[in-house]
Amino acid sequence: MIKNKISVIIPTRLRLKLLKTALKSVLTQTEKPFEIIIVDDASDKKVLEYIKNLKRNTKIRILYIARKDYKENSSPESINLGFKKSKSEFLAILDDDDYWKKNYLKECKKIIKKENCHLIISPINNIYKKKKIFVRKVPAIFNLQDWLTYNPGLICSNIFIKARAFRKIGMLDGNLPYSADRDLMIRLNLKKYKYVVLKNPLVNYTNSVHPFKSKKAEIYTKSNLRFYKKHYSSMTFNSHLINIKKLIMGRIFSFLKGF
């Protein structure tokens, strides 16, 4: 592990245009990362060629990993794969359809050292058709039942975490393609790991289409069911009702998509 350095992991799948925007936001950071690890779920030749050209024009270490065992939209497993190849003290994750403001890495690194915490979470700008719709911000005080019923604002792209903590917690759950972020937050809290929320939104989140409105409704519902089974014993009666309602709605949307 290289002290005081940052590894950035970007999972991607058949979205080269978006990936270029994400990478540009990393390469133009005021605090340069030690390395960028791109995990390609589709083993796309166009992505590979782009990365080869990119390597020639930057001093930042760039690692390209082509996955051969991709299953049902499992970007958490891709992130885990990239993490196993990383070398830095700090880990930052960025989905290929999101992008950071230029001071994101610098601010996260400064605060994580100043506060001696394990995780930094940035508020996020929800972007739809290139316009900011609203800002989402994780509450400074952790409420377990909130995290068991919905996601208060943690996405992979606003996770900046100490690599040692990420490893000790068991990384992301690869069986939860749509709930791995809040599952991680719950497990971090159980270990009493400290997190700090930044004041300003430094992450732009562009994937604003709900899975129910896409072809991924069935995968989303399966992920929610696995999450429910995993955390069943920690839920209050009201949390059970909310989760069961989501599962029923997911089944209905999956059925309707079949017509």
C-alpha cells in the first residue's frame, strides 16, 4: 500500500462516450490520483483502444481490466476486482456515467486526514438532460432504518474510503448490483467506522432513470430481494412493510416489461 496516494476505480460497460467524460473529470483533478483502474464489463475493443491511447498521454498509472465472467449488471463485483489490483492508501470510485468537480479528490483527501475518519461522502448533483435537478445529501447522523428502506444519497461515485477499511469490511457485495452501496454503509456502521459528509456537492450523478422504467427492472428486484434477506433481522415492522411493497412493485413492473 502506497501511503497518501489515491486509486480511482471506474467500472464501465458499453458506454465509451460517457466513460470519456468520467475519465476527463479524473485526469483534470487538482489532486492527481496515483492510478486509474478501468474495469470493462464488456471487454469492448473500442474502450481498450481508447485506454491504450490515453496511457501514452498521461503520467498517471492506468490499468485496464477486461472481465470475462460478467453477470447481471454486477458493477460492485467489478469494483472489487479493481480494488484487488490497487496499490494506494485511499480508494475513490466513479461510475462511468458520472463525473467529479475538479477539487473532489483534493477535498476528500484533506477532510479524511483532518477528521481522522474512514469514509468521505460528497453530496451529489442529480443531473437530467444536462440540467441540475436537485442535490442529495447523506444525513450526518446514521439512522439504520433509513438505510434499510431507501438510499439516503450514497452512490458508488461519492465514495472516498480508506483502502484498509474497505478491505476489512469485505469490500462490496457483488450479489447486490443495485443495493451494494447502502449495504456497505450499514456494514461500516456496524464496525463503528466514522464517516464525514462534505458541505458542497462535488459529484455529478447522471443516471436519473429509475430501474423500474428501464429493462433492468427484474435485476433491480432480485437485488432488493437479496438485500431484504440479508438484513431481514435488523428491520422494524415498518421497514419490513416498505421493503415488501418495493418487492411487489418490482414484480409487477418486471411482468409488465414482458409484454
